[in-house]
Amino acid sequence: MLDDVWKVQVTMSAYHDDGPDAGVELTADEQTLVDHLARVAALFPDEPAFTHVDFSAEPAGRHSVVTWAELDRRVRALGQVLVRTGATGERVAVVAPQGIEYVIGFLGALRAGAIAVPLFAPSLPGHDERLASALSDARPACLLTTRAERGAIADFCGSRHLPGRLRTIAVDDPDLEEVAAGLADESAPVRLRPEDIAYLQYTSGSTRTPAGVEITHANVVANVRQTLDAFDVHRDRNHMVSWLPLFHDMGLVLAIAGPVVSGIHSVLMDPLAFVQQPMRWLSLLADHPGAVTAAPNFAYDYCARRVRDEHRADLALHHVAVMINGSEPIRPETLTRFQRAFAGCGISPEAMRPSYGLAEATVFVSTSVLGEVPRVTAFDRELLGQGTARPVTGKAPGTFTELVACGVPVGQEIAVVAAETCRRLPDDAVGEIWVRGPNVARGYWRSPDRSAETFAAVLADDPSDAGGVKRWLRTGDLGVLHDGRLYVTGRIKDLIIVDGTNHYPQDIEATVQEAHALIRYDHVAAFALTVDGEDRLVIVAEHSRHITDPGAERDAATRAVRNAVVVGHGAPVHDFVLVPPDTVPRTSSGKVARGACRQRYLAGAWAETVHLEPCEVGEAE
């Protein structure tokens, strides 16, 4: 391992600066984000902390900027108001739109000694059920939003009959600081302990109902330090640039927690602004030297497909430092397509950093080695399905699977384990990925049994685990260690077993979306059903928005998909369903929700759609 798993450096070069405060080091006193904010505000009061670029206000983007001193002042004011309302020790949900108010709301909740619950405003389309589920589970004492969203919040809570009477505070209320000033002498500062819960990170629910992960103050600070170290980020040469939702684990750590700990300027934009025009994101990267950013795999593919040649002509990406690719399976063809599309803009191949992480580990676990181009390895497909990773040199169709290495862990430890025996597996053997380190969360909110199952694993053959003192996190992800690098192969719960052979759904989905032009890219779900006692493969795919008459090409697309899956994976397709755009369910972070898709299929949601072969839904389990 690169670092001792149980030791976190208490000094950071991230504060090195060419100014009068050069060489300032953090001490063990900075154990929470609130501590770090106070420190940075004292050192760099007039420097920009967060900039929100609002493309809905102006085509070129309206820039709103808050300095470190102003941010600290507003966070303190909100914290005082929350303390007065009795929020200390309670849950406080942030249901504000993307922007500076969201940052203030999140940090203000921490300042008050509350447990922050980063969520989203009801205006986010298509995720009402997830928001209601999270609010019902967290049972917050207070909601933080903006004046513009207050009415929508009241309507949403009323229509959902959420428990209790929820107090709502508008973070952008102009009278907030004046109210706080009147309370200054009435409340003592709240003492935060590193081991206390800082926030509940609700998982995206790609394979299960969303659950609140208990992230402590120590967890998030440790993970930020690991991340800054892994990507070699320094305040004197880098900017954070992000469109990721701030309620998402990667968006929260990269765009809020990371800047607060390091003092780095953070530039935010709305996810919808990226979807509408991906060039906006790339332009912000070009405008901020040393930009550090992150996005799921689909975003890089989206840019390569949507940004036109004439827009690339004036785009300069020479100074982009880090482009993290994570949160979903990383496809080798995406790396190639993105690099080919933007090589003329000066993007460095080494800037692309394939990474692995999950909310239960705060977010970050491993990434490619600094200065190394992404490593892609072709493995024998049949052996990989049997649990062995053996590289191949010949690439006959259907005989290999290419995987992208997610590098090495930093400041934590990983193991690949046989899930049934809890014994560590040797290199090149596929097993469940286990993680341990100071960034691993405490457990799931109000779920002791599930927490014990996930967060208290012990290796059966490791003497250092005697007595279960050093417990591991079971990620539920499958992976393999090869040549010193971690390769993620898929989710245990998503694994498709047909005729005794293991298939990873993302591999089948990648084959399907390339099979015919009718199929919409990154909107395919593959899953298994038990029919007549046997596992069968079902594929649901959206057709492209640009096809005016999908019925005319449906039969051709169906034949192409069936042939491509049989040739590429040796698996017969029991049922192929072609559905309209935006009907394959996705999580709030943009992943295809295969479990929800399977449930819709079984419920007959697409009963009117023409299938490859009729499926007796009632017989499927």
C-alpha cells in the first residue's frame, strides 16, 4: 500500500502559496470542515472561494462569487440561527438548487452541530420518489432552501404527507445575518467531535432502495486529504470546476469539501447546463488553469459526440490538470473517443484519471498513478466469467473483454476477497472488493443489521484481523488485482448468469448500443429473470430521439441486437424491448437503475411494446 492505512498526514502541502502565508501547515486541530473553513477564511479572506456560473440567467453565464471571508460569515450566521431553532444534533436537509446557497446551507448545518442531509430541490425532474424516501428516512427537523424554492418545498411536503412539521429556512434571506447578530450573545459555540456524524450521504439506489450513509467529520476530512494527495492538487496552481450535483458524493467532496480543506477556488455550474451544452463545461475548464474536474463515463462520451468541430477549433485544454472518470463503469472506447476528439485542443492523455469509489467510503478509493496514461487490458472473456483474469494478445471477436485499470488506493487499503469464505484471493482472481481506512463510513442510518453486514467484515485468514479489531467494508463490487492495479468488473447483484456462465451487464449493454443506430447510447439495461427455473437474459433499450419512425426499423434493430449478443457473449437474448426515450429508469446521479428497470418490466410497464420474443411475465421470478 502507498500509505499506512491508519495514519493520515496532519500537514498538507495544499496550503503552500507564493504569498506571505507560504508554508502554512495544517495541524491536528483542523479535524472538521468547519475548522478548515475558519482557517482558510483567516488566511485568504478576500480571495474567491466559490463561483457559480448560472447559464439560465444569461447565455454566456452569470458569475456569482463569494469570498472566503464572506462565506465564513454567512455560514456562521446560518449556524447561529439553526442552533437557536434547536437543530443541534438533529438532521437538517439541504433541498436548495445548485449554487452558492447550497454550499452555505451544507456548511451552516455542520456549523450548528446538526447532521446535514444533502438532497435536492423538488424542481429536479423525475426523482420525487427518491426525495420523499430520503426525507422520510432522515426525518429532518429543518429544511434549508432558497426563497424561490420555498413554495415548491411546501407543496411537495404537503402532497407527500411527510412526518412532522418541517421548519423551512431560506439560506438567501437578506435578514438572516441581522437575525444571527441578535443571537450572537445567546448561544455558545457548538463543539464538533471528529467521530460525530457530519452528514448522511444517500446512495443513488442503482441496485437497491436509497440508504443514508453516516459520514463522520473525520471521514470526510480524511477522504479529502487522500484525494488531494492522489491527484497532486495544490491551491497555488489548481481550480476545482464541476457540474456534478452537489448532493452526489463525488460532487460534494470534489466541489465543496475539497476546496474548503485546501483553500482552492471552486467553480460550479448546473448539471442541466452541461446536458444542454457540454461545451460550457469544457470552456470553464479552459478558462481556469490547472482545472481539476470529475464526471461519470457517459459525460466524456457525450462531449465527444456532441461538441462540434467548429467549437473545438478555439478550445484550449492544455492546462487542464485532472479529469477524473468514475462513478460508473469506465469504457475503453470512451477514453479513445474523447482523446481523439480533443487531442487537437491540447488535452494531455495523462490528465484522464480512471478512478473507483463509493459513498460508503465517503467517495474516493483508488485512481490511476500520477503521470500514467490510462491502462487498458484485454482479458480472456470466458476465463473472466469463471473468475480468472488472464490477459490476451489476440483479439478475435467475442473472445476478450477490455477493462480499464482504476489504479491504486491512497491512504487506505483494498483486498479482493472470496465473498463466501471471506478469504483474500491472489492476484488475477475475481472477487468482492473490500476496503478499510479512515474514510470508511460508520454505517447506514437507522439500519444496524445492514450496517453490520456491510461495514464489519473480517478476513478469515488475516492474523491482523484477529478479534475483528480492523474491520472491512464490503463494497458489493467485483474486481481483480492485476499487475498492481485494481480492475472493477461489475456489481455482484447485477451479475447475469446464463447457462452457468457469468456475464457483466455493462459489457452486454455496450454491445447492444453499438449494434444498431436506432438504439440510444447509454440508455440500455441488461438484467436476468428466472423463467421456468432457468435464468434468462432480458434487454431494455431506448430508441434514439432522432428516429422519427422507430417502428420501421424495429425488426432490423432486434435482429442486430440478438446477433451481436450471441456472437459477442455467447448468450441468447430471451427478450429485447425497445422503448421510448427517457423511460429506462436512472438514479439521481445518472446511472441506469437496472433493479428498477427489472421491476418495471415485471410490472408490465412496456406491455404495449413489441418484444423480441413474448415473455410470460407471470412465470418470471
